[in-house]
Amino acid sequence: MDSRSGRGGRPARQADIAEAAGVSQTTVSLVLAGNREGVRLSESTRQRVLKAAEKLGYVPDPVATRLASSRNHMLGVYTFASAFPTDVDGFYYPILVGVEEEAAALGQDLVLFTGTGGADARAHDRTTIRRTRITDGCLFFGRHIPEEPIDWLLGSGFPLVYIGRRDELDGRIPFVGVDYVTASAAVVDRLVAQGHRSIRYLREDDDAPSSTDRETGVLQAVRRAGLPTAKVVVRRAPSDVGPSLIAGWRRAGVTAVIVEETDTGSLARALFETLDAAGLRCPDDLSLAVLGRSPYRPEASGFEVPRRELGRRSVRLLVDQITAAPGERRTAQELLPCTPVIGNTIGPA
Amino acid sequence: MDSRSGRGGRPARQADIAEAAGVSQTTVSLVLAGNREGVRLSESTRQRVLKAAEKLGYVPDPVATRLASSRNHMLGVYTFASAFPTDVDGFYYPILVGVEEEAAALGQDLVLFTGTGGADARAHDRTTIRRTRITDGCLFFGRHIPEEPIDWLLGSGFPLVYIGRRDELDGRIPFVGVDYVTASAAVVDRLVAQGHRSIRYLREDDDAPSSTDRETGVLQAVRRAGLPTAKVVVRRAPSDVGPSLIAGWRRAGVTAVIVEETDTGSLARALFETLDAAGLRCPDDLSLAVLGRSPYRPEASGFEVPRRELGRRSVRLLVDQITAAPGERRTAQELLPCTPVIGNTIGPA
DNA sequence: CTGAAAGCGCTTACAG
DNA sequence: CTGAAAGCGCTTACAG
């Protein structure tokens, strides 16, 4: 049995222990903090304090601890995506799973910053973003990034890691990204090896790094194959993907189409639906490759983004940043390789 | 342009604003807190303070706010389940989605308490659980509940809501649960209406309320139908579900089997696999009903647990508890109805 | 080896 | 209408 609390039914504090053990509150703090170097306490005092703490059912107040010291073993997760990953089929969910796994493994709690009302109504301003400072460090993600508040956070020395490559702010943003360039080039290589000479790459009309990198990889490989790059890249909003686009390609002798699958997922989907509606089958009528795996056609050829690993590594990098001495903290940026997906939509030209 | 911070590059505090505006820090706090009743401030002071705050890019420190006051608009999520919902197919994920949606709608951030290392190694003791107090209130879930720390939290007046019905601690635990009794009885009614007279109910050998309630509903309906209840309930560990069990039922003339789908999901799965292995088809050879929807056989007849709604309502109840005056806070307990699933595994006896 | 004091950044009576 | 002071529960120099 224990008394379960300090005076008045509230949870016991260090002061209650101090009183019970006949020592100062400072001493209690010292004892409970464990063996900090340079501090020596008599064994008898230690025991008395420990016993009193046990008896009173003492548990440190995490809020006070955080205010007075610096670490609280909480990591933030903040998203600039239009929808927080509440969607079961969402692009972000596997990333979150990885984040959660690694956080648990490293003994960190997670704070999901969702509280600003509807995702759309949300202003990613400084006030909103500064709330992340309640944590030891924060993970950010989303296709686009508001530079000002991130700059501000970074400038204040707050540890953060972006999930996804970022080149804003003179490359000062630490991130764990995906090597879309290499993966995308490999897809083109595969098509070329199958004899395809007239290829189109359908991409979103939106310049997030993940899209830009895919395009870079595609063009690199096209050039390397000695093919003309002029008409390869086709920018389209999902709503502008229709029968006439496909018909035009076929007239031009196009034999393979590549499409990107991003966090919005709608462009690839629009293409699949248009192909289906036109009665075209892949790879019989046309070879198809997807840069990233689509839930609507998981068997398509292309590559898979290591989303879970992305989450895990981001957490590890963030914890590294938090742990590193502020002086020696360098901008850490890493890229993860994608896994090729053989699939069944690429055939000979 | 603004100076972005107080002196020395650190984020601005109220004291910095006070200095800049030539008022006291108290006044700054008063102004920024908005219109608290009984406090009147001259418009000119207000404006000066607001202007200075804006200029310095002031954002309140949530930790300090929480320590000094009581609310910080963060809700906790804590699980006693053996696995935190990191599993994509996990039972808990839809609940979490509901929690997140509603939290966002109500302007609350979410803290996921995952940080105690591996789920199994985790000791749900007071120290671990008290960390939830960093939030305004916390959601708990999992089949089993360690009474002592929950009692302790409850006793300290900390708002909490259990996701799932609970009758421990003399019914003092607020919860949002599922009406398994009614839903399970309805399933039996359906079987009886189809002429089934010899029914077996396969359940886990584990007494969580969700299992107990299903059994209660099943037995209620069996009794109501004037059928013997003696042999209806069969308790089995998933590993003990095999061909001999099924063979025995068939010899005994059993025409319908009901199985529960819980958060572990393994018992229903074991049954499906055994039926498949035995080459039995439902409803041709045997009618089958699942109490809860299984990802392994979503088309099975039975009912669907309103998991997303469970999450949403839990958040609402929790926020109600937080908002209510401590005195008038009553134990709030509610049960949600399940959605019947017609399915294709029930046929005439 | 131990304690008194200041401080983390706020809120909240309590005075004027 | 505004300010000085105490307090939330800790940690961390700084003295002894």
C-alpha cells in the first residue's frame, strides 16, 4: 500500500518527497535524476529519498521537466500535405507506420500536429508551426513547403527533418529523401532495352522535388540512349488526361508511356482509367511504367518507394540531430534507393 | 519584415514584448489571452502589445502554457494492446483514423504514447502512464486494462475515456463502447430464421468485455429461440482450431457456426483456414457468421464494428470531459450500434 | 555531500 | 485599467 499522492489528493511532487525524507527539493531532484557526473550523494540519503518517492507513488511531471530542461522524448510529426494521413489508402500511411515503429524502438513518443482545424483552412504560419517546439524535434512532410516558418524554426536551432528531398533555403534543410533520379532512369533503361524508341513521360504540372527528380532521371536516361528528349515530357493536370491525349500518342507512334505516382495519386489513376476506357491493354497495345506504385494498379511495372523505411530513417536522423551537440550538428541529407518492380505492363516495343 | 525573435536569437517571450511595448509582462499575457471576462484593457495598450507581438513574431510556448494553466489542446492516445496500430491491416487503424479526424475537427493535437520501447517489454505502470498527463486528457484502448494505474489517474481527476466497454473499477471508467450484445443476438436471430437449430459459437479463451458481450448476446438469442444453450459456446485458442473440431460438429449435426473477430483476429482466421482445408464451403456445407468483419473474409455474414465512429465519439466524449467543470463531470458511458452485414455465408439449414 | 536560489515562460489572484 | 508577485514542478549553476 502507498498513499498514492501528496497532500490534498493531488499527485506527489518532489517537494512532497523532500518533506517526507527530510531533505531539500534539490536533493530529491538530484537523486531521481540518476547518476549525473560530478554529483555524489550519500547512500543513506539516496535510499531515504528513493523510499519516500516509492511510498508516495511519485512520477515526474513531464510538462515541468520539459520546461526546466530540454528533452522530453517527444518527436513531432507535422504535415504540409493537403490531407493528414487519415486515409486508409493514403500515400503517407506507410511512412507513418515506419515513423511509429522507429520512434517506439528509440523510446520516443509522437505528437501529431493536427489541431488547426480542417486541413485546407490551415494556415501553416509561424504560430501554427511553432507549436512543434513542444517536442524535442519534428518531422515535416508534404509536397510543398512554406519557407518562412521553416527558416525561422531552423534559425532558432530547433532540430527538424524533412521527409522527402528539399533544396529550398540554400539546401540547409535536413532531409531523408528518395533517389527518384536513379530509379526513374532505370525504368527508362528497361524500356529502351525492350526496344522502345518513342516514349512519353506523363507528369503532374506541379514542381515538387519528387516530380522534378523523376523527370531528371527520365531525361537523363533518354539522352543516354541517344533518343530525342524534345517531346518526352508531358505535363498534365489529371483532369486533362483524356482519350485525345492517348490517341495523339498512338498516331505519333509512341510505344511506351511512363507516369508518375505521387502523393496525390490522381494523375496515374486518370491515365489508367483513360487507357481502360479506350480498351487499351498493357503491354499488348502499349507498354506502361509507373514511377512509384499505384494502389489502383499495383501490378504495373516501375518501382516502389521505400515509404516505411523513409519513416524509420527520418526518425533516426531526427534523433541524431537532437542528440548531437548544437555546434557539430551538420545538415544531414540522405537519399534512399527504390525497389524495382518487374510487374506485367512492360513488353517488347 | 520583423526581427523574428527576442534577444539572442531565441524565440520571443512575453517579457520581450513587454519590454518593447513598455508594459508589464502580466499585461502582455492579459492582452494575448484574449477577452477574459472581468478584465478590461485600454484599446491603446492592446494595440501596442499586439503590434509588438507581431513585430517580434511571438508564439506562445505550449509547455509553459500547460504548466501554468490547464489546457494545451493536446489529447493523448495510449494503448494496452500488444501491438500499437502500426500494422496496416490492424484492427485499430480505423479507430485511429476516426480519432484523428475528430481531433482535427475540434482543434486538438494528438500525442501517441508509443515511447516505452517494444510493446511487449512495456510495463504499463504508473510512471509510464503518468506521461499521459502532459495532455489535457487521454484515450486508452486494448482488450485488457491494468486497473491500478487507471484507478490512480482517475482518482487524480485526469480526464480519460476508454475506447471499448469497461466494467472494471466499479463501472467508474468513462468509455465509448460497442453494443456487441444486440448485434450478436441479431446474428443468431438470422440463423434461427433460416431454420438453424444446432449452432456453435466459437470464441477466444480470453475474457475481455468485447468477447463476453458477444457471448451474452449469442446466448440470449439462443435462449429466446427456445434452443438448448448447453453446447453452444466453444472456447478455443486459435492453435486448437483444427479438422477434428469441425468434424465433431458435423457429426453432431451442427448446421451453423459463429465466430468472433476480435482485435487479435486470429481465431476467425484459424477457422477459415480449417474450413478451407477441409474443403467445406459456406453456406453450402455450413452456414457461417462472423461477429465483426474479418479482413480475411470480408464478404462473410455478420456485422461490422463502427470503428471509425468509435474513434470520433471517443474524442468527443473526452473533450466533453475536459471541458466540463470537475464537479459536474459524470462517468459517461455510451454504446454504439453495429452495422449488419448481409454477406454470403448464411443459407438455409 | 547537500541546500538556497534562480530560472524555464507562462497564468492568475491580488493590489492599487 | 495595469503591475508586482506568487506559483505551476521541475533543473541547474552556485555556494557552502
